[in-house]
Amino acid sequence: MQLAALLLAGCGAPPAQEKQTEYAVLKVERQDVACLDKYPATIRGCQDVEIYPQVSGRIMQICVKEGEHVRRGQRLFVIDQVPYRAALQHALANESAAKAAVATARLNYEGKSELHDQQVTSLFELKKAENAMLSAQAALEQAQAQVEEARNNLSYTTLTSPCDGVTGTLPYRMGALLHSSVSMPLTTISDNREMWVYFSIPESLMIAWCRKHGSADAVVKALPEACLSLNDGTEYQHTGRVESISGVLDGQTGSISLKAVFPNPEGLLHSGGAGNVALKSGKSGVIAIPQSATYEPQDKVFVYKLLHGKAVATRVEVKAVSEQRINIVEKGLEPGDIIIAEGVSMLKDGMPVKTTTK
């Protein structure tokens, strides 16, 4: 009896009513949006000089370390100088012999000239002496050229930095045999006081900029300061400026290269690095919606329009503005449309919804 009473009491209890979720909605309107247009970029030192040997020989001294700051003219490497000193001494000896030969030939010519004036010797003998003197002078010039070449080769055994900068890797060690046609440089000197950051924009954007400003030079002057995002996701603390625009279009990618210059006083940027250049731009009269109002099944973007109290899935084409967490709608919505602003992952197409204004 008690069990039956409990069952009857349970059957007579009113069913629990689920509370219906309310969804925030917003009315689509045109507005002005300030955003950052980002482009993949590569970072280079304003001067990257690869150091190659100009003569053959073994490395006798390595005067720097990897990553060391060096000054222009500072000694980097010394190649074995012994054979080049000997070659210079040999060339100097040849030069001395050639000078003596010139002096002898000149004396002979002057003597023949006096004898010819006295009609003691023939014109043939005089010309022969003159030609011998000219030949000796040519031999002297050749010997002097060999001395100059030997001096240069000796100087090439000491490799110095062509600019202020930072050394790169040092792939060769003491005693390594070098020659003038090695494929890998001894090191690279990077002047990192300012960094050149290269990025590319579509040809269509460049055409639009030129039409707006009149010329590529005017575009460079009109472009805003550039920001740089590093590979670790952080923003570089210094802004840069666009300094030049390439005059050649990349036929494979249909893009044009730009160069921005960034200061690097802390040495945080390194030649060979990568990042993203961002240029501030303003877009007027666009439809912008929060990213929370969209969902992306199978790489397609949808929103839910509110029509007659129901959520209707609508495909849209958007351009993301990540820093503001909004999407600029390029196709699919019109001013005056009402869309669900949040919680779209819980909805289904055609589902009745209770709304609240966002």
C-alpha cells in the first residue's frame, strides 16, 4: 500500500520545465574599422658580407669568435704567409735585376747615340740599342707588376672585416686548407644596427595604392609606420618605415616586394630571421561582426540570421581582423540583418530561439 501511494504521488508530480537559453543578437550595420594588414616577412642585416679567401693556404689564426662584434678593418683570419712572403722576395729580386738591365741598356743606347753622331756607327746599330733599351724597360714593368701581385697576394692572407657588424658561424678550423673557390664562406659579417625586412603585397593592392597616391614614390611617403611581429608571437618594440618598393613584379606569385627598415639597438633581430610585417589601414563603411558570431564547418564560414524567431544558417565570406577579434564580412550579410552574436555552437539550422539584445 505504501509503495502504491508513492507511485501515485510520483505520477501526480508536475514535470520539471527546462529553462530556455537566451541568445544575444545584434543588428548588422556599416562602420569604419581600423585594422592591421599582416604580411609574411624575412629579416636581413642592412649589410651581410660573406668572407671568402682570395688565396690558397692553411688557416694559421682565427682571430674572432662566433657572434662577436667586430669593427671595420679588424683582423678575422690569417692564412699561411710563408709562401707568399717568399713569392714577394722573388718578385722584388726580379724587379732589381730588371732595373739593372734597363740601366745597362740605357748606357749602351747613349753610347751608340754618341758614336752615331760622330758617324762611327751605323743607324742600324743605334736602333738595335734603342730596341734593347725598350725591351728592358718592358721587362722592368712586368717585374713591377709581379711585385704588385705578390704584395696583394700577401695582403690577402690577412682577412679583415669590411664593415662594423657581428660575425656568423665559423665552419673552418685552424689548419684547414683553403682555396679561392671554396663554396662556403669563412664567416658572414652582418651589420645589424638597422635591419631590412622584406615582405610582399599582391599586385592588385599595389595598383590600388598607386591610383590613390599617384606614384610608387608617393605610396612610400604615404604608407604608415610598420609594425613587426616576431616568430614567438610577440610584437617588436620598435616601429619601422617602408623605404622602397621593388620595380619588378614576381611573375610566379603575382606580388611586389617592399623593404621596411627597423632599428635594432638591442640586437634582438638577427639576419635570416622571419616574422610578419603589419601596416595599419582604415576601412570605411564595412560590415564588421564579432568572431564569436561565426562558426566554420569544413572550412566554410557561417552565421545564424534571426528570421521569424528562428536561427537560419547563412554562409558568409569574411576577412579576419585577429587583433580586434572581428570579421569583416565581404559577402553574405546586408545592413539591417539580425544575427546571433554568441553561443552559435549550440544552435541548429531552423531552431527556434529566445533572444536578448547584445
